[in-house]
Amino acid sequence: MTVVVTRESFGAALPELFPLMRRNWEKLEFDKTVGPMEPSYMGYLECEDKGVLKLFVARDGPAVVGYWLAFVLPSLQAGYRLRMLMDTFAVKDGYESKVPLPLMRAVEKFNKENGIDDSYAASRLRGAWAGRLFEAFGYEPFEVVYGKKYTEPQRA
């Protein structure tokens, strides 16, 4: 089948997204420094209600095989610039060669059609194939994010 990417409602798609989201969280916890992933579904739904949250879903037939979740809002430092800030994206195992390009093309098309001035995406440093994907679409690594943990991750 052909992978098709559409914009969808987070609230409506959540039951179908959840298995892939759970798998993505497991991958993000690979180094055990992030701590348990406990997304605020209510926070996502509130952002969606305010028109800030954008969800792009990749499907192979009816099956969810990838997603891109981002926030679109004006920069508070330069209010005239509308920015897309990627929250997370995931690709189902086995679809790494089929989903990323259509997903990125859909995001790029949305950004151009909706007057987005800047788009920011993040990639983990380890296993960073996503960075190569972003660079293929003209994204540049122009900032480095440093982190510091003030508490140890709590494990169940």
C-alpha cells in the first residue's frame, strides 16, 4: 500500500496513536536518563482546542505508521514570526524507508501554505538518522541544546 499523510485531530486519533506513541517513548528512554514518559494528554488537548497543536498522521491503509506532533505559535521574542516547534515524531518499526519523506513533505507543504516563518525540529544525538532527514529538507543545525537534571528519574 501507499503511505498517505493527513492532518488529524489529536483527540480523535489518540486511541490509534497510542501504541506507536508508547513505542516511541520506550525508544526515547533508551539511555534511562529521561525518566518515565508521562505525557499530559489534557495539556495536548488544551493546546489543540486553542489551535496551537498540529498533528500529521502517516497511514498505510487504516494503520497508523508514523506521526509528527508540533506546536505553531508566534515567537514571543519576535512576535511577527510564526514558528512551528516539533514536539515529537515517530515512525513505526519497518517503515523507516517509507514514512519519513511523505511525512516531511506534508509538514513542509503545511508550513508554506500557512505562512510559517521558521520550523524547528529536534533529533537525539544517538541514532540520529532524523538529523540527516531534516538536513535533506534544508534544516540546519544552528543551536545546541544543553540539559541538566536536578532530580533522578523515578522508575516504577
